[in-house]
Amino acid sequence: MSEEILTAFCAEDGERLDVCAARVCVSRAQAARLIREGRVTVNGQVQEKARYELRAGDQIAVTLPPVRETRLVAQDIPIELLYEDEYLAVVNKPAGLVVHPGAGNPDGTLVNALMARLSSLSGIGGELRPGIVHRLDKDTSGLILIAKDDETHQALSAQLANREMEKHYRAVVEGRFREDAGRVEAPIGRSARDRKKMAIRPDGRYALTEWKVLRPDFRHGTLLDVHILTGRTHQIRVHMASIGHPVMGDPIYGHPNNAPRLMLHAYSLCFTHPKTLERMTLTAPCPFEEN
């Protein structure tokens, strides 16, 4: 397949190149990689610095590499589709299912299941992540958005980057709260002590989490509705632990033995359908929430 060139215009002075390029790619990480590879130009000139500051009106061109045919195999793994049309699908992922292949998980993932269940998947997520618009941790259950073609994938990724997609979680956390609602606004980056963990860091990426108490006495903890306005790795787990209320059952940031599983569930997802422009809201019943 041939290379595809995508264009975008930065919205304001001082915007970083990787942030702007991410609006037409899949993620900021992919944008940074394409910048390093010399696949991003500013006003016709190759720019290889992700932190390059743009001016309003600058024209950004991103050249996507040809999509390679995946070597992944389709596997008959039961998954629950909550919504599907010719452009996208929404899956209710169970806890314990890895989203895409990686080190230690060559198959048996959600991607393998999707290849068996859906007729097509977008390719720009990469060879190992076809169709995956956003991810969930292995032990987190709930909603994942799947794109069936590259144009849909790009549009949904842009909504994520521009914070036009609303995501709410259910979480059971340790302890009780004095307030009924609150927010955690603290930057998140890779931990300097343990590279497998994330941490609150002054030089980390901006992160904002809002929480609201739903049930103050729930399974020896507190049941929360958690709204993430950014999408950092382990964001809810890091933010809640940072204020002394780690998610119950969390083996990394809390205590693994105080719950039967990580008590975190992607409960609702609100986005604009890229083709119909309809504002859609889907929910997945929380498996650990009692009536």
C-alpha cells in the first residue's frame, strides 16, 4: 500500500508539534515517533523536534508509513459487543483480558478476538494494535472503542486528543471521604524508582481526574464515579493513590489482597460518531456494583 499524507493546522501560537500532529495520527506517542523518523513537515520543511513550537496558521503534514499486513491470527475468544456499525464498534472488555499482543502476551488478546469477530479493523494503530483507539489495563474491565477504518480511527483519536470524548469509570477505593466530590490535578510521568510504575512528577504530563462519591460504605471501601479529562497511563490508579485512596485490589499502587480483583471499570463513553455526527453515549454495567 502507498503512503498517506495527512495535514493539519495548529490552533494557536506556542502549540507543540507533537500535540498538533497527534490530532491526525493515533496518539501523541505515535506522532513523536513519526517526527523522529522525519515524516512530519512544518510549512514544507522537515521538523524532527517534538517540542518545536508552532505559530498559528502553520501547515503540518504527516506522512504515515504504508500499513503492513498483520501477522496476528484470529482467535475465537468470547467478547461482548455493545455496539457495532460499518465504521466502529464498542466492546465490553472483561477483567484479565490483555488488549493487544506484547511481551509475554503473543496472543489470546482482545485484538485476536476482534480479528475473528469483526469484518475489518483500522490499520494505523500499528501492526499489533489494529482497530484499537484507546486501551485499558489488563485488569480493568469495561468499554473500549474500536475503529474499522483509518479515517474513523483518525477522527476518534482527534476527539481524544482534543478532550471531546467523555469517559467515566466506576472505582472502589480505600477509605472514606470528607467531601462528596473533588478533583486531582497533578502531572504524571514514569517513576524514577521503578520504571514499571507511573508517579506524580513535576516534569510529568498534565493530568486531571474528577471524582464523586456514589456509595460511602461499599465493600469496605467507597464507590466512586471517576471522570478522567486526560488519558495518562494508570491515571486513576496513580491519582487516587496520591490522595490516600488507592483503588482496592491494586497490586501496584495499593493492596492486592483487599479485593478479589482490581476494582476499576470503564463504565461510560460519550463521543461523536465520525460519520453520522450523532453524539453517542454507551454504558457497560459494572460487574462489582450491587443493586
